[in-house]
Amino acid sequence: MISHKDLVFYLLLAIIPAVFINQFLLKFVKPKKSFRQLMVYILLLLVISLAYTIVVTWILLRFVWPLKQ
């Protein structure tokens, strides 16, 4: 059975790389310079967020809480 403390721990652990990815994107794209760069930043953020969510979910379901077969 999955406890709430475990879930919170793994989600907090997953946030750490996401913060560094966001900091890198801010330095790389520089969304404060122009509206176009802001739109590029938002698009990249959406794509990376979707991919990151899929990867984290796959890791948690595959290795932490494997489904019984």
C-alpha cells in the first residue's frame, strides 16, 4: 500500500531537477528580452513539463510501486 508520506517524499524529490531545468531555461531563452522569447520559453516549458511528468510517472510506477501481475 502506498502511504501518503512516501508519495510526498518522491514528488518533492522529483521537484529538485525540475527547478534546475527551469533555471537553465531562464538563462538559455531569456524570456524578459522580448515577447517572442517569452512564447518560446512557455512552449518549451509546456513540452518539458509533459515529458518530465511522463518520465517521473514511469519511474515511480516501474521501480517504486510496481504493478502486480
